[in-house]
Amino acid sequence: MSAPTEMLPNRSRTVAPSAAGGGRPAASASGLNPAQREAVLAAPGPLLVLAGAGTGKTRVVIARIAHLVARGTKPSRILAVTFTNKAAREMLARASKLSRQHGAAPRRPGGSEPETPEISTIHSLCSRILRRHAPRLGYPERFAIIDRGEQESLARRVLKELKVAEAALKPGDLLDRIGRWKTAGVRPAEAIEQAEADAWHLAASGYRRYQESLKRTGAMDFDDLLMLADELFVRHEDVRRQEAGRFDHMLVDEYQDTSRIQDRILTALARDHGSICVVGDDDQSIYGWRGAEVSHILEFTRRWPEARMVRLEENYRSTPEIIEAANQLIAHNGRRLGKKLVSTSNAGSPIVIVQASDEADEAKRVVGEVADRLRLQEMTPAESAILVRTGEQTRLFEQELRRRGVPYELVGSRSYFDRREVKDVMAFLRLIVDPDDDMAFVRVANLPPRGLSSRVIDEARTAAATGGGSIWRELTAARERGSLPSAAAAGIDELAGAIAAARAAGTAAGSAPRPSDALVVLLKAVGYQAHLEKEYDDPSEREARVACVEEFVNSLADHAKSPRKGEDFERLATRFLDELVLEVREAEKFRSEAPKGEALKLMTLHAAKGLEFDAVWMVGMEEGYLPHHRSIGEDGANLDEERRLCYVGVTRAKKRLTLSLCLARMKWGKLRPSRPSRFLYELTGQPERFSEEPTRDKPSGKAPPRRRGGKRPRKR
């Protein structure tokens, strides 16, 4: 497939003169600011609309569609691509309404319904293309698109055929690797050639058999829709020309979020007519971890040499104070197209920086302010949000929101308490307290694998049911009799030794019970963290799961600070477990009873993209959290994305923005000093006050950084 610079568009063949933007401006361009108007009325051809946060980009896309129709383009000759079904539905409804208002939409032949543009997600578009041409790739026209459950069944069958034990490669992990290969456009043969480690070679073999099974049964999975559409265009130029010839104009929303394969498909469809308008913001490109490449928007004008760029910089969302901070922050990214937002709002409240002693204090301070503002009716729950960098940070905020009676909704992620690793660690703690706890034992007996197979455990369960004992006692008795297989005997010895070492660490003579120390010793002895790191190839997934384990240990250590009189190790740990179970139930009930649409949003920064709120609290503004420790000290690309993520969070706020940080945090049950985030210094105009030198014995960074000119953000 030729790059745009290698095959320049022949516009005279596809663009009607009436659509060139000359003459009197369309009514659809009324009420727009000069930059928006320029983007709407620009002549057909390559066009990059660099749309800053809150600058009305969707309005521009809709108005440009209506303008093209008003100038003579048939709506069905316009293709608009967005990245969610919700956005596609909203865009279609708004485009149809605007066209009707200005009498611009022609009727369908022989019908009363107005003709509409083709507006859809890229996956829906590719599905329709494949429905028309799938036989060219050896698939039936009526191919099936399988769901996740069917994918897992097929992956399980493939691994069984390859005689791969689940301990070596789980069906879900195989699917994750296949999905990453497909997103990158890597076919099975290429995956096998690229595989270096045995685990990846095994997965590549599974990928090949998985894909063969899909094709044999005439089915595709979700990722195939893109990969096979791309393959169709590469292998069959006549099909590409036919599909590209269905449209005279293309508009692409959220262009900064396109992956390599998505951009190839869009380029293939647009390169003949060349009328491609892409809308996006390089400063809001935050999905590199799932394949999005910010280079697509950064290099658009190089790849399309005749491209025109229009910057939308008037922000209709946020106060000048918030926009000033956002501009100062993002200016520190070197590789960007550059723009400076200007707020159209009146002056508002100064940005507030909250310093907390630790994470529990942070939750109390933040939620306390939320509750106070709600009580004074300065805002509503639905127009308020607490934004975190990572999922495990939500636990303390959930607790405090319930304690204060603030209705909340957890958006875009599972509750901390629903995560598999949290349930695993709960089971390990229960085993330290009581090895005869059958349910806890069965959950983690062979986690990580230690020879205690399901057959061995089932036999012990049957014997325990007959004799009235526990599975643990049956297995240890069988071990003493010498009737266990050698691998299972070694596994029981390992687990028994780990539990004994854990109890010794948590019940040292002459000191208070330390259940968190006991748990850390057990997890290390059984290699649970190493198991998580081996099980998940995606670094961000590994980090998230290990962080949830650490948060559990931290909460246990915090609980142990307040033992009751005469409470020994077992009673202290059991009370923690009991309270945790009750907390899980309470959280489920509290969230389910929150008035629909009238709840504060508790979410990650990634989940907040595209949303806006009157009041926003961004928490955990510390080195290691934001920016995330994985991005620090690398080549700069990851740090740039972390800064863009912070920028996205700042620009979610319309009227009030509060930034909070902890001066110390629990790290595996021990309180450690924290360093204020470099982004705090940057957004307040004082990057020179931030030092890369780590502080070993005390929190670094002076209390909140000052703005340029000596003005200090209000502190609480």
C-alpha cells in the first residue's frame, strides 16, 4: 500500500466544484468562532483540525458534514469514522438534525427518509467491507463474529490439542497475546518467526492453530475485522479501489488514538480522493499502551504534503486559572504540534493544592471537602469527580465516601475488592490464621503451581468429608504416610514451611502482632509476586496486579495500628478479614443504591477522557504515581504520555480543580516518604524547583510550589 506522499490525490476526479467551499458560507457555519469557521469551510483536501480540550471539535465535525452536503455532496458519499458506538450514534443524530434544519439533506431514492452520511466506528466499517468481500480471503459472506466466551472455548481447545498445560499458558493469556499480534497487524507466520522465548513460540503456535480453526469454521473475532480488512486491501487492489470509490470525503474523529493498522485502513480509503479531514489533539494522546501512535497526528502534514492545519484554541469548558495551568504543564512536552488554549470563561477559583500526611489522610481531606461542598450546594454529585492514576488507589476513597454518605459510582474499572489477586491474598492470609480453612486452601493450594493437582486435592477432599477433618490435615497425614506423589509431597512441605515462617514473622515474642509482616513473608516464600509477573506479559497489567497486592498489605498494616485490648495475632487478622468482607458487601450495596445519574464519579484518568465536570479532584500527585514510576528515567516518550495524561485530567475540570499529594505512603506495610510530582511544579510555572535527585530520608519538594510571580495556589 502506497503512502500518501507516494500517491498524491487526484481531487479533480472526485470532488464536485460546488463542494469546494467558495461562494456564500453555509448556514451550518453560523455561530462558530473564526478558527471553527475556517475548519468547516476549508476546501476539500487533506485537513488537520488540531482541536484542544473543550474547543468544540464535535460541533466542527458535524458542521463540516452539513456544509459539504449544503454545497452539493450527497450525504451517502461522506464517511465519518469515530471510535465508540456511542459517539457514532450521537454524531449521526446531530448531523441529520443539522442537515434537516438547513434543508440540506436529499431524500433516499423512492423513499421519504432523508439520506444520511455513513458514520460508524472503524470496526463497524470494516465489518461491512468484509461482508461484501470476505470470499476473496476464503471466508463465507455470512461469516460469524464470535464473542469473548467463544474465543476462550476455542483457545482452550487449541491448547489442549497442542498438549499445553494450563499452568504453562492459560486460554486468556493466549488470547491477550493473539490480540496484541493482530492489533500490530502480525500474522501467525510472522509471529512464529519473531518468537524468541519458548513461551512466545508456544503462543505463536497456538495463534496459528487458533486462526486456522476460525477460518475453517467461517468465523472471525473482533480483532480480525481490522486485520482482515487491511489484508483485503493489500492483496486485492481492485477491492480497495471499489471501497474507496464509495466516498468523496472522509472525516476521522479522535485521530490521535489511531493504531498502525487503523491508520493504514483509513489511508487506503482516502488516498484516491484525498479529501480527508482528521480531527484530534496530540496533547491528549494517552493510549500508547494499547497501540495508539501519536506519530500519526504529529506527522500528518508530512505524509499529506498539501495538508492544511487549523488550530482550535478557544476553550469553552474551563476557567482561565485551569487553562493557564494546563498550558504551562503541556508546554514541557517537546514533541508536539503546539497550541495555546485560551479560556472564554470569566475568572474563577484558584487551583487548590492539598498536602496530606499519608493516603488515609488524603482520602479524609479530599472526601471531607467534597462532602462540605455538597452540603453547601456549591455543586452536585453528578458534576463532581475524583480521578486516580491507578485502580488500587480507589479503595480508601470508596471507604471514606461511604463513611460520609456521598453517593458514588466507580467508572471504567472493577472495584478493588473484585480483583482476582485481592481474593488470592485474602485466601493466603486466611491460611496463615487457619490452615484448616478448606475454601481458602483450595483457592491457593496450587498457586503458584507446586504439584498439588486438582486430582490430589479432590482425593483429599473426599477423605476429609468421610473422616470429618480438613483437606490440609488429610494431605499432611498422607505426606507422613508416604502415600502422596512426590511432587505433591514437596508442595505440602513448601506450603507448610511458608506458613510456619509467616506465623513466626507475625508473632515475634515481645512485640505487637504484625499480620502484614506475616503476609509479606508468606507471599515471598510461595513466590506469588513472581507468579504474577510471569503470568502477565503486559507490563501495565503486571504492575496493576502487584500494586493491588501491595495495597492489601498496606491496608492490613494500617488495621494493625489499632489492636483491641488483649487481641492476639489470630484475632487481629480475623477481625481484619471479617471487616473486609463486610466492607465488600457494604460497597456493593452502597453503589447499587446510589441515585442513578446523581453520583460522584470515582475513576482513573484514562477513563475520564472525553468527560467534563464542574469540580475535579486529582489525587496522588507524586513521583511514582503521576508520573507513574514505569515512565521515569526512560527515553522520554513514556514520560510525555504521562504528562499528556495529567493534562487530560486537568482539562476535565470546568470550575474547580484540586490537586492532592501525600508526604508519605505505605509501601508493603511500611511508611515511606513521597516526592511531590514534577507535574505540580510544571503546572504552577516552576519546573526549575523540581530536582531529579531522589531524597532518601525525608519528603522532597517544598510545600506547594509557587506560581510564577510569587502567587501561591490556595492550600488546605
